[in-house]
Amino acid sequence: MSATAEFVRAAALSDLEEDTPLRVELGGVPVSLVRTEGEVFAIYDICSHANVSLSEGEVEDCQIECWLHGSTFDLRTGKPSGLPATRPVPVYPVKIEGDDVLVSVTQES
């Protein structure tokens, strides 16, 4: 069974700079918001290889790079696209309403 997606305001769209991750915490979950290629993505902010913040890394070609070891993750799927990471990180649904960026971090129950 899955819970109903509950969207919460994460940031203002105007606060997001192109290709510059913004770390937010939603219900105790660290999330990196990324505005790139005309879209906004929300990805779990902790690298699956090393316990470091992805929001401190670089964004290019719809991927975010972990600054520590260079692992890259697809912002659309969370799948690693560069070693040493082999496990994906969660991605979260995003909605834009006016200048509000809404994200759902509701987990399946």
C-alpha cells in the first residue's frame, strides 16, 4: 500500500539558481533542489556511497556530482551514472504553483 502524496512547500522558485543545488529539510528528510534544463528536481541529499551532501556538488547534463569521490546521479531517476556509487538515491515528485516549489517526500507505508 502506498500513502497519498503530500506536497509541502520547499522553497520559492525564485530562490533557485540554474544548476546550483539548494539543500532543504522536509519532515526530517534532507533534500537537494536543483533547477536545470527548465525543470526543478528533488533528490535525496546524501550520497549513497559516502555520507556527504550532494547539494555541495556540481550539476551538469541533468546530473549531480558528489564532491567527495565524483559519483554522479541522474536527477530524474536517482540512479548512479558514475562510480564509485552503485546504489541509487531517492528522487521526489515536484510541483510548481506560482513561485512555490512543492515537494512530496511521503514514503510508502
